[in-house]
Amino acid sequence: MIRYFLIWALIGTLYADDVHLESSIFTTIVQSVTKKTRPQVFIYKKIASVTKYPNTLKIVKECALADIVLLSSIEDIPKGCEGKLLFGSRYKHLKNPHVIGAFFWQKGRPNILFYKNRLEKYRIVLDKSYDK
């Protein structure tokens, strides 16, 4: 019984670290894209890591107030989000031509993808650290 508890506790600890890492990555991406130290973010359909560890992001309740919109679902995006920067949390979100990039996990590794032409449309220039 103690063995199962220890395994469960270890898995919980590892998951918490991944959630904190994911939150930090989202924060870094949002700050790089918006060029703001405390950007206003609208989260469409909850992203657990960002809501649990918001760091320096200011989470707003209306899309019209946001600098950027983080998506966990691409379906039925609210009407106030037209013209806003959209950033996905899944690879499939990149199929939408309005999404500038996505952060997702693949085979246990974090992946960040941006489309250059979509960044150019919004006149976004990323640091050299995103070149890889």
C-alpha cells in the first residue's frame, strides 16, 4: 500500500513540474510575441498550466481587452477575438490560418512552432532564440 502511495506521489510531483514548466514557456512566448512585460491574455477554454501559475500574465475575462488569445480549442472562438493574436496549445490549431503559432508536447518534449508569414502579417519579430 505504501508503495502505491509513493508511486502516486512521485507521479503527482512530476506532473506539477511539467505544469509549472509549461506555464513558464507560455509566459515567455506571450511576452516575446506581444513585447510587453505584463501582457493581457484571454484564455479560450481553460489551459490548466496558465491559470494555475499565471506568473506575470494578466488574465482578462473579455477577448476585446486581450493582447493575445491562448487557445485550448479552435472551435467557436468568441466574436470579440477577431483581429487578435491567436496562439494555440495543440498542433492541430496551426491548421487555422489566424493562429500565429502553437506550443504543444510531442513524445514528451515541448515543441513551439510559428508560421513566419503569419508573424509578418502582425509585424512580429521574435528573438534569435526562436530560430531553432
